[in-house]
Amino acid sequence: MNLFDPEFYPTPPEVIEKMLLPYADRLHKMTVLEPSAGNGAILDHLCKRGVRVQYTTKRGETYSDEAKAKPERLYCLEKNPELRLILQQKGYRVLGDDFLAFQPEHRFDLVAMNPPFSDGDRHLLHAWDILDGGDIVCLLNAETVRNPFSASRKRLAALIAEHGTAKPIGQAFLHADNPTDVEVVIVRLHKEPKEDPFRIDADGLSSEKAPDFAEMAASGDLPTQGSRLDAYIRCWDLTKASAVELIKAFSRFLFYAKAFINANQDTGNSRADNVAEALLKDLGDMRYGSEGMADVYNRFIDRAKSNAWGRIFDEIGLGKYMTSGLQRKLDEFRTAQGAASITKENIFALFRFIMANISTIMDQSVVEVYDMFTRYFDGNTSHEEGWKTNKRFKCNRKVILPNVADAGFKPEVYGYREYFTTRYVSSLTDIDKAMCWLAGRDYDAMDSRYYDICSHNRSCDPEKATIETAIQCIPVGDQDWHESAFFRVKAFKKGTIHLEFKDEALWTKFNLTVNQGKNQIGTGE
């Protein structure tokens, strides 16, 4: 049964084998695009199952193997949002949704496609138009080839006649997961690249050998190698000129790339991940012949897009309110988004999604804090039966968190510290972030510093202090209440802390948000 799209026909494995077999010996080094990827049947086959091929040794012995593509070289598009989500969860790079409007940034060696049967000719022609050079293998309704009544079908028939083949394979989907009795053909097209964008002009230099300086020195016969010497000196002069061009080009690159290179990746140990440095490294590695210029360019596009989207996400500023769990989900989302093209339409679509869902997204931070309270100590919450048998989730005004404060390492041997330190700081940070969201305060304005008023007296600003800062100002053994921005705080030598909401209105809003976030109906007071 088809739950997604009336034209969603997952490609059967035996058909995929027929499609990919001619390319088996090159799959490991091919960059592949699958338009209209559905749930990823062809992509799965390419990198997981592989294409079964047989090899014959010089001795006449035969053996079989599975030729596979590299997952990092696989790209796709899919218009159906449910199927697109499946593809992203599988880890494939989803470049967009509408293939007929797609203009590639990468350079592909193979386009493997099972487009909608209703307008397969348009999809195949678009694949031909956007491919710089390489191969296309496409499944089509046989009627598309047999009956070229339209202009697009006539153009397709001409392309097949000049650049490829069309082989009937019968009712290939008759026993598929979503069966149909449509007769199918496999169309193969090969397109020679018009021009290599990475080709350089050798300025008429010949491929003659360099001058033999040893022979020149021994014989003293300089004129006979004069032409080679001229070429050698010309290479030196062009090397200097090319160095100037390279420096200027790289300066331009850095100037423009500053718009999207994540500032957090510009310093420290993360510099190796910088788009510019990674590109230089790839260019240097290219001299070993493991990758070509198109491969280096594709990797640059992947890194640059990921960085560009990362910059957008960072500057939106949601991260400062997100708990660690929600941040991990955001990172997964931005990883999936990182394959999409940097276009005005895609950026607007992202902002529309965030603006439409921001309350739901951020309320999950509050729910995570509630779940953390319950996980550490069930007594932090009280459960009441609510309206229409729904359970109401209610956090007590005072909560207890174990193993947070630290009074000292082996105090029975070394004694207690003068002031408490903290463990599991991320949990405390999550609490403060959620409270800032509820209170409408900027988390970046919170104060994580404490002040030494005199030699044995620490203090912090109770209006801005984080929970961690408040704990660090409590002398070990002092069981009085101290204050952070949102809580009264106590710490105990065994590591437990007590938190009590300072503001009853914030406590009430916390509970209401938890219930909304869990889709529950509260009873009210």
C-alpha cells in the first residue's frame, strides 16, 4: 500500500542491479545523484548491498564480489517531505526537493533515476541539461519512448539515438512493493564534457624534457640545449606569475568566505576544519593522485555549505536557550539542512519553519528540564489526575538534585574545600537556559562570575548569577539558602543541592509549559 505519493514506486533490487551493472567497475570512485529518490532504494543498493560482479583471473579462475559506491559521494533530491525525512535519517545528502528546478553545485559522474512515470521525459531531459559530463541511467514508462508525440519526447528520442540506448525490461514493477503493470525501459545516456573547467592553458609550452644540466656542464655545449633552457626559464617566470595569481585568488576567496565561515572554527584546534585550510590540504593531497579536481571541488562545496548553514543557525541565536538534549537534535537538523543549496528560497524556508515552530522547539527545553528533575529524584514532582483522565505534570516548587555539589576529593584524608564546586555543569546550564526562555531574559547576560569581597568571603549578583556560580559561593558546611537569578540554593557535603523557585509566577509558567509540551491538560489551581 502506498502511504506517501501516488507515483511512489520503490525500485526493485533486481532492477537496480540491471541499472548499475555497467558502471560496477567505477562505482567506488563515482559521485552519484539520484533525483526523485523516494525512500532511497537505489542509494541503499549503491552503498550497502552493492552490485554483484564476477571477475576472471589470469589463470581463468572466476570469483564474485560486490561493487559499492562510497556513501559520502551520494546525493539526492526528493519532493515528498515524509520521504525526504527518511533520506535524511539514513544520512544521505538531500540537495533539495524540486528536481526540475534544481541547478547543481557539485559535479556528478552518474545520475541514477527512477522518475515519476507520468513525466519521466521531462526529468530525464533536465538531468541531461544539468550534467556537465558523465552517465545517466533512467527508468521510463516504455510508452514514453515508443510514442514520441510531444516536443520533449521527440527531443528525448533524438538524444537516445545519438548518445545512448533504450532497453525494454518488461513489467519490472509487477511484483514490487508498490506493484504496477507498466512496461519499463532502461535508458542509458553518455555525455561528453564540453569543457573541463579545471583545465589550464599551458601557454604553448611543450612537454619536452628539462635541460640536462650535467651534460651541459660536462660538454660545455650550451647552444644545442638552448630551446630547452628557454622553456625552463619560461616555466620559472610563469611559476612566479602563477604564485601571484594564487595569492590574489586565495585572498579573494578568504574575503568572500568570511560571510559564511563559522567564527567558532577560526581559532584553536578547530582550525583544521576551516573551509579554507581544508581546501588547501585537499589541493595538496591531490598531487598523490587519489582524487581529481572535481572530487576536491565537491568536497569543498560540502564543507562550505555546511559552514554557511552553520553560520545562519548560530546567528539565529537559538542555541543559547537550548538544553543539551535539544541542542543535539538541532545539530542533527542542521546536518541534514547542510546539504541543501544556499539559495534565497531555502533560507526563507528555514526561517519560516523556525518562526512557525519556535515556541514548540523551545518549550521542549523546558520539558527536558522537567524530565531531568524526575529522573534524578521522583519526589521533585507530584502527579495529579487531571481533566478527562489526563495526568497533570507538576513540578514541586522545591526540587532536589543529587551528585551536583562537590565538597572535596577524599575529605576524610585531605579535608573539605573552603567552597563548594560543581559536577554535571551541563545539567545546571540546561536549567538556567530553560528559565531564561520562560522569563524572557537573555542567557548571555547571565553572570558566571563570583567576587572575593575579602579573603574568605565570596559573593555573586543574585539577580544575574547562574546556579553554578551560586553554588561556588557557598562555604562547605553552610546550609543556609543562597540565591541565583531564578532559585534559592542550598548545598550539602554529600553532593546534593536543593533548588527553590524564587518567583511563584515563573514556577507556575514552568508547570504550564511542561503540560503543554507533553500535550497534557492541566487542572488549574
